[in-house]
Amino acid sequence: MKPVQPDAHLSSVVGSKPLPRTELTKKLWDYIKKNGLQDKKDRKMINADSALKTVFGGKAKVSMFEMTKLVSGHVS
């Protein structure tokens, strides 16, 4: 897979080195699990902390499907 370059907002979560999209997604989920950001009642929802809020366009809560779409806007 071709590596993608995370922008400044996404770099604060996954690092600044170019990564294949699969590795980027894995690092994003590692961050979410490490910080307990997956909603306890509705496991499809992600609760954003301050770092993820900038990636999610200011939204406090997004679905895991919407998260994929929002993250795509932060890579080149």
C-alpha cells in the first residue's frame, strides 16, 4: 500500500511519518483504545478528546464509519 502523509492535526495522534492507510487506521484505533474513547454503551461511537476533536472537525462524538471519512481529509 502506498504511504499517506498525515497533516498536522492527525500527526498529533498517529505521528508525522508517512504510513500506509492500514497502519494509520491501526494507530488511530490504538490511540482510541489506550485513551478509552470508544463509547461504553454504543461501541460504534467514538468520543473525541481534544486531539481527535481537531481531526473530527470539532465534533465531540462520531461513528466509526464517519471517522474514516473525516480522517481521509487529513492525509495527502
